[in-house]
Amino acid sequence: MDFRLSEEQEFFKQTVADTVDRLIMPKVEEIDRTDEFPWDLWREFTGLGYLGMRYPEDIGGMDADPVTCMLFYEELARASVGFAQSVTMNMLMGTYFLFRFGDDAIKERCLLPALRGEKVATICFTEDQSGSDIGATRTNAKKVDGGWVINGTKNWITNGPLADFATVLATTDPTKGAKGLNFFLVEKGTPGFSPGQVMHKLGCRGTVTGELVFEDVFVPDQNLLGEEVGKGVIYLTEILNEVRCMTGALAIGVARTALADAVEYAQKRVAFGRTIGEYQLIREKFARIAVEMEASRLMVYSAAWKIGEGQNPRNEAMMAKYHATEMCLMAVDEVTRIYGANGFAEEYGPQRYFRDARFLLYGGGTHEVLKNFLGKEVLAGRWRS
Amino acid sequence: MRIVVLAKEVPDLEAQVRVVNGGAALEVEKRRGLNFFDEIAVEQAVQLKQAQGASVLAVSAGAGTGVEALRRALAMGAETVLLVDDPALDGADPLTVARALAAAARREGFDLVLAGKQATDDEAGLVGPMVAELLGVPCVTGVTALEMEGDVLRVSREVEGGRETLRVSLPAVLTVEKGLAEPRVPAVMGVMKAMKAQISRVTLEELGAVTFPPLVLVGYSGAPARPPVTMLEGEPATVAADLARLLREKAKVL
Amino acid sequence: MSAIVVMCEARGDDYRPATYELLAQARRLAAGGGGEAAGNEVVAVTLGDEAGLKSRLNGQANRVVTLTGDGLAPYSADAWVDVLAAFLGAGTSGNPAAGAPVAAARLVLFGESARTRELLPRLAARMGAWAVTNAVDLTTDTGNIAVRRPVLGGKAYAVHAVGEGPVLAAFRPHSFGADAVGGLATVTEEIVAAPAAPPRVTVLATEIGAAMRVDLTEANVVVSGGRGMKGPDNFHLLEELADALEGAVGYSRAVVDAGQAEHADQVGKSGKTVSPTLYVAAGISGAIHHIMGMDTAKVVVAINTDPSAPVFGYADYGVVGDALQVLPALTEEIRRG
């Protein structure tokens, strides 16, 4: 099996890494400290044109395969997983259904500007009473003449308060649970559609997360993103594997930075006359992080490769997300321990990685839900090693 | 105007280095990229292209290396690239490299050759001016500012204790210093072009370039570790005198 | 017999210290018993206007050669390359033949400078000679003459054998001491030489002292101040030492956070990482955060009133004392030196 990246992919990865180091790295502390959306950085970075990566060249994309995309996400998260969350909204979740189902006018008005970074996109699932349980979605859409009227409130929406348009998961038939769900496009400026409370988070500061409120919001028929009513959940599965691998790639990126910092620290910090890297219990931490990171990398990239090959690696993508996120949480925890009390100080990076990493627990499914599902798969004989 | 940029591929500044085989060789971590100063040269060339419509060719020379450097040049806006790929370039004398690059420039045609003032792996700064000599054209090293009017270049450079402004006519070779231009972060269009590009290759023989035997390498050694601290105590005047003497004579940094 | 030639370079009314250092090393090699260099003639070469200083070279070399004439003053790379190549015994001018032997000169020593960076490579290409720059040592340890230079940013060192030569080698400042006794019976040879063609580069203007401010990350010398400097009123002491050393000034995070200095001048993990030849940490305790920004400096001097300050664990020279007193004393010493 040839697990190597192609020469082109190596070049791409190096170029993105260098771009991230030059543009984003110098700003990450300030972004965390001020908790403000970095508009200048957003414009500069999105202006380079990477946002359309996974989309076809004829709409300004790169036709990039999933493995290449993962390389991009990983490098981005190396600097700031918060900024990465905002960027990836425009790259995948916030634009996919417009690409897939939007008419030409919608593409012109929303999709293309989003890929250029000129508009901010988002997707809304979560509500006060429903996270993992999307069947319990209460935001609803009622058919009226020429369109739909949407009512409800969405929570925990990345980019929400800044969004120029949102892909909204709403039910057209609450009795059908998950089978009654649909995606609707709602644009800023539509009467009744407004940002609600901003949520102040432990980490991933600088990416604005908050409520979106829909009060009798009318959208025309074209804004139903989908061929049929009630197929929302099925469409979601088209990108769910990719979203999960992406989360895994982000997790690897954060862990890499934390590890690199810790390596440098352990090589220099002296205790009892020796550098702390010479002590076995410290070395054990590095060994464990390295082993888990290597495993995560193989899982994430192999699942991504399968997506690129046209397969449907549903279990593998879940596993990759679960494994990489748990690895990342372990890594950032251990890194703060390696730093001793300095791991608790704002002056050093590890506390930020620690705070930011936790956000990866939620995207793409909580681990409790994923493991429950995977356990069932194994017991049903639908997964064998 | 035809611009040829000399682009050297060097190990990443953070690449780990180990002395191996008892000092006979160095093992260098395989992270390579375009030499920092050559990147400035590429940027300057691309700016001239955008301002006056010049053509930009980036050339690199190595034994199985150079592709990364050339792809970077393409991503930044060089139109074409050429790789002089020859095993004889492994451990080659700078004069051999200069002969290869001069032959390439001569073959492709040039009005202006731009190169970084030195490469970060050896800080030698030899190849650029050697190429000028071999091409029989004037050379200005360490350029920090550049203006062009027709065929005449007005350049500035730092010299000890000051700054010089000079005039030279094309064809010429300039080696560039930090501050001349800020290398752009390549946009995705350039990156895609670079990823898809087929790199043309040529050998020393095809260029008619003859090798020059390198100096005999006696061996490599590692960087010396910092010795335990020498503590100085006493009256400020005495301590200062002692310290100055140590810095001058022992540490040799003054 | 072969010669070790030293290219003299002047600044103002004397030759640069490097000139004397190189001559001293050349004499040591020529006098040293048994090595390849033993018995070589030490030749000092000075050109154009600088030849007027030649009496300063008396005793420093066996032979002092002056190359003067129209076209050699003021300095012009084109003119000097022409004349030097002819003097050192090139093949036909402008057409370097592979491996053409240069008459007497086995080794030609230069001090690293802007001028050397222009002249040396072109001379090597013209003559078909070997070139080594950025060198730090010249020895006959094994009997053979060898040149030592750092590679990969100083992570390793390479040693090359000079052999029969001709090798043109440029050395960093202070690679050698200038303290060897001169005392040679010097013969002066005056040559009037003309360059083969008029210069192709014209100097339009020279501004003295207009050099760009040295960037912290590139400075050869960095003088950094921390809380021990007791406030901005004393920062001039850092600047004065930095000026005397032609370096840049940096600050610790504590000082920057207190609003006493700009973040752009902060040295440390969340500020700038510097790798100078000389780093002076004044009134800095040495928090690991700061250390990570400067520990690749070649020589580190730490000044702190607390003998157990962690910074001393990362320094070559430690001064237990008050930076406010030690810094001015050191500046005075440097200026006097």
C-alpha cells in the first residue's frame, strides 16, 4: 500500500503551511485575547482563493480531492482552530447545499461570493432542545403561496451573528421526526431573520458563535435546498463523512502545534540539573502522544482517501473523528502538564490549545452518540476489522 | 525584457542536522524549499513582469533537487521554469553550479538575471557574481532598491557605514538583499498552476557546461555545545573590563 | 615557493582590523613548522587610493604590493577584478579556463565585507580558482592547510583542504587575533596597472551613516533589557551599548506588558526569536519563555543582581551585578577598545 502523498500534495501542504505561518500565526494570540472576529485577516486569507478548494474549477474551485482538503484543514488548525472553524463553514457546511441544490441566481448571489470570502456563510442545526437528536428539531417551515415561512431559534451557530446567509435545518412535518427535515436558505436582510445572543466560549475565541432567530421569515420556493420535501437528513449524509474527517484533521493540527511547543520546552526547561526531557515520565507522555497522533493521522487520511475513491466510509469517518479528537484532548492535556505551572499561564500557548481543543468534541456528533452507533454496528456484524 | 531568476533549493531553516559516518557526511532532515533570498528575487522579477510585461524564467540546479524551489517560483508568478538536474551537481563546486546556470541563462536568453545575495544553507554568496563573470555582464550585489528606465537600472545597496546608489545598464546580474521586495503569499491559482506544472529538465552535458573539481572535504563536525557559564563578580568597571576582554579575545565576538 | 596573499581593505584612515588579523594568521602559518604553509611568502596587496596607507603594513608581510593607476581609484569592482586577476596570474581575461594554475598564490585571504562579496566570486570565476566564504578558521592542524566554515546556519561545520590552491577564502571578523608580532623585513613592490576596460557600474551617490536600521531578528548583536532595568528612564543605557556594538535593542515580555516597550521589540516565544552572534541580557531573570526566543545566540552575556537567576544557566558569561552600573561601564570599555 502506498501511503505517500504525491509530490503535488507535498508541495500544496508546504505552501499552505507557509501561508498559515506568515498570515495567521502572528495573529492568533491577539485573536484569542480580544475575542473579536479578525476581519482583516479574513479578507487577506480568503482573498488567496482557497475557499473553493473542494468545488469544481469552473466556479473558482480546485476540484481538490478529500485528502488534499484534509491537508489544508490540518495546517489551518495548526495556527487557530477557531479561525479554521469560520473558514471551513464557507468551504463546506455553509455552502455545500447551495452548490448542490441552489439555482443560478442563488449561486451568483451567495455561493460564489462566499467562496471568495466576500460573504460569510453558516449552517444551522442545533437548537436549545436538540443537538444530537436532530429529529427533535422545532424550527419549522410552513408552506405558503410561493414559498415557506420559517419560525424558530437556532443555537451554537458558528459565524451565525456575522452570516450573510444561512443554510437552516427546519422541519416541515414534526410527526415524521428526522424524516421531516429540510434545508432552507435564509439570507441576511430577510424580515424576521436576525442574530440573537452571542455565546461567549471557553475557547475558539475570535470565531463568533451565537443564536439565530427566525420570526415568520418568508423565503421563496427556490430557497428550499433539495429536490423533495423531507429529504434533508439524507442530503446531510452526503457530506457527513467529510465533515467528520475534517474535524479529525483539525484535531491533528491542534495536537501538532501543542506537541511542537512541548518538545521545545522539554528540550530547554531544566529541573534538578537536567532538562525535563531526560526524565522517563515526561518521555512517556511524548511517546503516547506520538503513537496516538500517528494512529489518528492514518485513520483520518485513510477515511478521506476512501471518500475520494467514491466509497462511503461511514464507520471509518466516525472512528477517525472520535479517535483524533480524543487524541487531541489527551495531547493538549499532557502538554499543559509538561509545562508544569506554566501550563496554566496565559503567557504560554498550551492553555489556549487546551481551551480550543474542547470545541472539537461537538462538531460531527458527540462521542457518546458516535460510540453508541458504532457499538451497534459492531454487534450487528456490520463492522469487522 | 527577459528576466532569469536563479532559484536554489535549500533545507528548511528548522531542519535537523546530524554529523554521520565519523564526520564524512551530514544527514539533513528532508524539508526543503526555495532559498529565502531567492524568493525575494522571484518577487522582484514578478513585480517587474506585472509593471512592464517582462517574461520570467526561474532556473535551479541540483542533483535530484530543485523541484520544490521551482514550484514555489511558479506559484509566485514565474511563467516558466528549468531544472538543471545532474548527479554531477551533488557536492559540486560553486563554479560548476555557476557554469550550469550561466549556460542555461545564455541558452534561454536574458536581459536581467536576479538572484538572492546568498543561500541560507551555506551563506556563500558565490554563484550569483560568478554567473555574471561567466556571462561577461556587470554585477551589483546586495541590492535593496531598484528602479528601471528603459535599459538602465538605478540600484541601491547597503555598504559598511552607509548606502550607495549605482547605475548599471542591461544586460546585468543583480543579487538581492532583504528589503528589496516582500515576497507575496501565493494565491491558489498560482499554487494550482505550480502543482500541475511539468518541470523541464536538462543535464550539464546538454548545456555544454564543464565541471570544476570541488575542494577536498576533510570532514564535518557538529556545533560546539555551550560551555558552563563563566561568572564574573566585582566592581562594575573591573567586571566590564574583564568582560570586554573575554568577548574580544576568547569569544571573539567583538 | 607559493604565497599566502592577503587582500587589504581600508576604512577611513587605516586598514580594517580584519586586514591585520589575516596578516597575523598568514604569518603564523608561514612560520609554523612542518605544515604545507611553512615557508610560504606572505604578501599583502593594496589597491588604488588605499595604497597610500601601505606604510602601516611594514613588518606585517614579506612583500607589500601596491596596484595603482588610473581607473583603480575610486574603487570599482570591474577595474579591481581585471587588475587582480592579471596580478594573481589568470588565464586569458574574461575566459576562465578550467583549472588553470595561478602562478605563485596558493591562498588569497579576504575579510568578509560588502566589497569582498563582490570581488571574490568574480575573481574566482575569472581565474578558475576555488572560493570559500563565511570561513571562521584557517589551520595546518594535520599538516595540510585547511579552511573551516559553518554550514546550515551553524548547525555543523565543514573543513576543506586547500592543497596546492589557488583558493580564495573570506573570513568572518575576529576569526583570528591580530596579536602576532610583525617584525618581517618587508619589501615593497609598486605596480602600475590598468584595467582592461572601463567600469560598467557607476556610483551615483554615497550616503554615509544612512544604513537601514538593523532589524532585531537579523542583528548581529542584541542588547535586551528586562525588569531589572527599572523603567524606561534607563533604557538609554541599552541603546548606548547597542550603538557601540552596532546592534539592536530588545525587551523582555515583562517590560512590554508594562507598556514600557513595543511588542515589536519583544524577544521571546511570543515575541521575536533572535539568533545573534552576541546577546546581552540585562536585568532579565531568564524565564523559559524568554530563553526560547534567544538561546541560539552564539555568545550570551547575562547581567543580573540575583546569582540564582535562571538566565545564568543559559549564558556563556554571567555578571552578578546591577545592570544600571555594568552596562555603562561595558559601553565605555567597548568605545575605548
